[in-house]
Amino acid sequence: MPLDILVPFWGDPGLLRETVASVLAQRNGDWLLTVVDDAYPDESVAEYFAGITDPRVRYVRNETNQGITENYRTCVALATQERVVILGCDDVLLPNYVDVVLDAHARFPDVEIVQPGVQVIDERGAVVTTLADTVKQRLMMPRTSGARVLAGEELAVSLLRADWLYWPSLVFRRDVLVRTPFRDAMPIIQDLALVIDVVCAGGRLLLEPTLCFSYRRHSASASSAKAIDGTRFRGERAYFDLAARQVAALGWRRAERAARTHLTSRLHALTLLPQAARARQPEAARALLRHALTPGTSAD
């Protein structure tokens, strides 16, 4: 059964073409690609897809801009296959991606989510090492030399302590995405929120360390800008409070502590303080400091 590759698009048309080219270059041709253009104001995008004759490629354009969360919902509604990836419109599949993830699902058919091996690239496509990704991949991601299944409170604790997932690389069972809605008003952290919802419902995650995906890290991304002005952390704080109550209801006390402490989120805010100071943004600096020094409230 083909892998359903869904791409919600709003961004750089040139990087989108790189993403599409990486799909077309897969060694395993058992895939379907749907690009959902969220009314991006550039006619060249539609013209580019009009020139692609591969029947596996579908281009859909929203009449009006829906925003990231609603466009994700549109993508899920358009999925038709058992296995689904919501691919970033600037990320790059290595030629073995479809092989790796379909083989993983064949060996572990009941697993809800697969996290394959990822490398990080910059705006120019060069492989880079960042502080955030070093922490994620070397310190927080569970170590494994082969495929490893994680679930339950162990997985919830690990992810609430530090979100080491790479959302655009994840492959889901379609039925899981259909029954697990994206949360409103959480555009920056909606990926972690959805995964935690799956885990709390009994879902399992397979770590498959074979490298097959390039995640593009932008220095000037929306999440980076919102981090500097403190907006991101206000959203994260609200989510971790919600997550703490969610896992507490399951009796997962260690996961509740991890959510209320949200240590790596607070450390991230601390690392941004010098940048806010250099930008002469005192309000942002105070917001960052407040988030860094104040853990969540205790359980009700």
C-alpha cells in the first residue's frame, strides 16, 4: 500500500520544488503526493505543478488562506492511504525514506507512529549541527542501535521533558490522525500536543534510527521569531499546564512532573536572553526570564 505524502504549503516556492524533487527521486516508487497550497500569492506554484505529469502527484489550492492548523486538517481529510506523513514544504526526503518507513511499518504493523533517522540542514541545504538538535538527538532522544518501540508513561515523560521528535518526518497510521484532532490555538506546539494525545490514548511510537530524512532548520523561522519575543513560551506554558492535567488524570505522576517542570523549554528561553538583550527588547527579555525561572504550578 502506498505511503501518503501530504505537504501543506505556505512558504518559499523554490524550497517546495526541492521537497517535491526529493519525493520524485525516491528509490521506492510506492507513494502518493498531495500538495495543499494555502492560497500562497505566487502563480508560479500552480504553473510548476501543471508541468508535472506523474499521476501520483496531486496539487490542491485553498480558495482562501486557512492558516497552518486548518491546513493540516485539510491534509488529513485528503489522505486516502493507511500510512501518512505530513511533510514540511521545505524539508527533503533522502532517497531511501519510503523504503525505510514502509519497511518499519511492515515489521511493526500495529505501531501508530514511526520516527525515522533525521539529519538537520540549513537554508542552503548544508548539513549542520545546532545546539537545539544536539540536545534533542544526543541527550534527550532515547538511545537505540536498532528499531525500538516506546509507549505509555515512559514515552510521555521523555517527550514532555524534551520534544525530541521531528514532526515532518513522522509517519502515522491514517486512522490515528483521523481520530486525533489538532488542538486549536496552539500552532507552535500542536505537533507535540497531538503526539501526547496519541500516547495518552494508548498509542506507541517506533524509533527507527536509519537516516533517511533532512529537516530544514531556519534561523528566521516563525517559531524562532515567536521565541525571541516570548510568544512561543506563553503558548508552551499554557500547553504544559494542559498536558500536566491530562497525564495526571491517567495517574502518570512522573509525566505530570515533567510537564509542570518543562525543563528544556525553560532552558531554551534562558539561552535566548542574550539575543533579546542585543535586540533591545526589554519586555521580551523579561518574558523569557520569567518563563526560564518559573516552573509550572503544582497539581490541583
